[in-house]
Amino acid sequence: MILLLALVLALVFMPWPWSLAVIAVAASCEIAIMVFGIRYTRRRRSTVGVDSLIGASAEVVTTLAPTGQVTLDGEIWRAHAEAGAQVGDTVRIRSVEGLTLEVEPASVGSSAST
């Protein structure tokens, strides 16, 4: 896009030696954008699947006594917590069983790591 705009503007408004310089600079910018874009997309790994959920934090929507619902990244999930949790509490995901998240209070995970 930059190259096309520079080509049109250079050919219409600039004298010959300067138009060639403008086109060369625009072409090099276009190539640099493509190279850095390709490098960035190849370097970035997508995180999908159950493995990306384990260890994440969720907020309790309905009381976990021991089964209820939590919200994670804007999605509501069914959750099970042995210890239970109240609405508004933050829980950490331990595992996933089908479509049910096995969770524990977030304080349990943080105190174990200290």
C-alpha cells in the first residue's frame, strides 16, 4: 500500500531523480514491514486447549458448594471445588474433567509457592 501511494505521488508530483529515490525508500519500507510481520507471526505461539486453562485464575459467579459456575476470560464454566467458594472469590484451575473445571481457592496456590 505504501509502495503504491509513493509510486503515484512520485510519478505525478516529483522530478525524475527524486521520484526514483522516493520509490526506492517506499519499497524498502514495504519490504521491512513484510519481513518483521512474518518474523513476529512465526515467533508467537498460540495457546489453545486444556493446557492453557490449568493454573489460570477465574472468578466465582455462583457459589461453589461444591459445584457451581466461574467466569474465565468472559466465558462461564461449570466448576467443582472440594473446599467450596463464595460468589466473587478468585479460584485457580487445577485440572479439567470434560467441561467441568476442578478449582481450588487462589490463596492455596499462592501460599504453596512461597
